[in-house]
Amino acid sequence: MTLSTVTAPDGGATRFGDIIYEKIVGMIADGNFPVNERLPSEEKLAVMFGASRPVIREALERLRGDGLIVSRKGSGSYVRQRPDSSVLKMVPVGSLADVQRFFEFRAGLEAEAAELAARNWQPADKERITAALLNIEQCLSDGKLGAEEDQALHDAIAMATGNQFHITLREWFKPHFAIGHSVTRSLSLKRTPEQIRTVQDEHAVIVKAIFERQETEAHDAMKRHILNARARMFQGV
């Protein structure tokens, strides 16, 4: 074992930087590192967490990428926004960084799927996509989570590509997709009706572009949707 990895509960290796990243996210969420306040220096964080400065630097870089902290030249890193503490309860310990990385992966994969779906959809695909979109709408009306319905819409779009590899990949990574959908839908229930509606409006834009065979628009709309979903994980409370 090295300082860069630790043994995860499932026997796999978790990057030590990811563990530090998650601990800092938790301290921001709990208010130990308040919004607009300066984080301790890299040196102090290294002592606090028993890590090397390169590991701390790696964790801070990811926090910046996620919009949780911001660097101010000559002054250090400051907390930019406070996420909902419940986000840490929705994912296995040490896996939050991987959930974020999977959103990055999805942004490219599902954007390509939406583009192909716009090019290749058949009447049966249109029926599946339309039904999935309406099912999410019904969940919103009923105040339900709708995670499975959300995933079903994305599955239907993958099927509409006409490319079995998009379908197979969603099967292979089904647990990863499920966590992402579950986390974002769970958090959405804590948002305002307007914020909840925004997510469904994004779905509607994607579906409209697909049905109108606007490949570039479908690609871009899906990519925005996935990256927005990633950002919404850390929306302030």
C-alpha cells in the first residue's frame, strides 16, 4: 500500500486524494469550513489529514473543478459554496470523487448517444422515449423520486441510437448510472419547484431535438444536461 491509495471496503483501491477530497467536502457541508472563508494552507491541511502536500493539492484541484472552492492569487483557496450534507450519505464512503468522474464520462457518452438517436430513431423508439418522459412528469406531479423513470428515459435514448454498444455500456455500468440518477433526483426533491422544473425542461429540450432529428442540438443539449446534473450535486443550501 502507498500513500496514494488505501484499501476500500470492497477490496478495491481508493485514491487517498479522493478520501481527502471527500473529507473536505464533508467539512464544507457541515460548516466547519464556512462559505467565503479561507481554507487552511496546504501545509496545515497536510498535517490535519496526515497526507502529503501533493495529495492535498490533488484534492484541492478537484474541489476547484467542482466549483466548491476558488483560488485567489496570493491569498489561497476560499469556500465558494456549501453543498447539502445529505449528498455524502447517498454514496459509499470514498466514492464521491468517482461519482463526479462518472458524470464527466457520461457527458461525452450520452451526448454522442443523443446525437445518434436524433439520426437513427424509429417509431418504436419515439414511443418509448415519449412514455419515459411522461412517466417522469407523472412522478413530478405525485412528488415521487423518479430515479428509475429518469434512468429509463436515458436508456430509451440509448436504444434509439441503433448501436448495441451504447445499450451494452448502460448495462455494464448500470449501478453507476443508478447512483447518479438516485443522488440527483433525491437532491432535487429538496429544491424549489422552479429548480425541479428546470431538470424536466432540460429533458424536454433533448427529446425535442431528437425527434426533430437535430443531431448537433441533441448532442449539446444532452451534454449540458449531464454537466448541469453534476453541478447540481453541489448546489448550495
